[in-house]
Amino acid sequence: MVGGSFGLQNFAEIRYRYRSKVRFRNKKPRKTTIEATYEELKKTDIDHWENKRIPRPAGWN
């Protein structure tokens, strides 16, 4: 029983040490600037928009 706890401790340590490296390996970093975001927002038409409603879940008051 005592030996099992040491084995689990080592397994958990390895798991959490390499967790962040595996999770973000396939993602490419996005290079965005405030200016680029502002230019993109300037192109949107904020004067003519449509309010879209979705049905509420059953039992929602």
C-alpha cells in the first residue's frame, strides 16, 4: 500500500509536468495587435443588426 502511493506520486508528477507541453503543441500563436483589431471592428456595421432569440431550455423561468 505504501509502495503504491509512491508509484502514483511519480506518475502524477510526470503527468502534470508534460501536460502543458502536449496541450499547446498543435496551436499556432496568434499575432494580433490593437491596431489590427480596431481596423477589423471599423469594418463592421453596428447600425444595422438583428437581435436573434433562441428558445430557452425546458423548466427555465
